[in-house]
Amino acid sequence: MFDRARQTLRVVAAGAAADARHAERTAEILRVLGADEELVTAGLLHDIAKPPTTQLWHRIAGVLIARIAPRVRRELARGNSTFARYLDHARFGAEEARRRGASDRVVSLIAGHHSPPRSDDARLLARADHEALP
Ligand SMILES: [Fe+2]
Ligand SMILES: [Fe+2]
């Protein structure tokens, strides 16, 4: 958890430009790791629903609440605020990918990208997502 918090801080410190590059970098790492095109697509789209108005405190609070009070996190993720949409960006991202015609596999990978990985695909996406952070 603290690794994730440190990474989040590094992302924020690097600024919005780093966020904009994150999807491309995730996809690029997946290509290097030998992922097929669907998995690369999942890498490209995985954070597509992260609100552009996400602020530093959303990211920090999201990590801390997930660790300390996961039930509270689930409650907070139900609204329509930036924080709620940030907390639930995996689910919203999966819905957006579905609307754009993504396959079930891509949709499922996006939906689960903040849950513990349970397949080789999910582990590869998690690794690339992690390595794509500054
Ligand atoms: Fe994400
Ligand atoms: Fe990500």
C-alpha cells in the first residue's frame, strides 16, 4: 500500500503531463512484455475514466481509505463527485470501453485493474501499470 502511495505522490509531483503519458507508457511496456493487442488495448484504456479534475487529495485519500476503511471507500465511490468518479474509475472505464466496442476481455481487465490480479493477463496489466508510473 505504501509503495502505491509513494508512486501516487511521484505521479502528482510530475504533474498532469505524466498522467497524460501514463496510458501510452503502460501500453508500450505491455508490448515489450509480449502482450497481444487486446492486452495492449486494455493498457491504453485502463484509466480512461479517471476524471481530469482529479486532485492530489483525491489520490492520497483514495489510497488511505482503501487501506483503512474499504467499506467507507465503497460508499464514497457511489456519488457523482470527482472523488467518487476517481474512486470508481475502473468500473466507469470498463463501461466506457464497452461503449467504444472493446472486447469482453478488455472490459474485464479494465474493470478489475485496481483489484488483486487473478489471471496472467491481470498480473501483466498490473505490472505494466506499476512500471508506467514515474
Ligand atoms: Fe487506475
Ligand atoms: Fe494506471
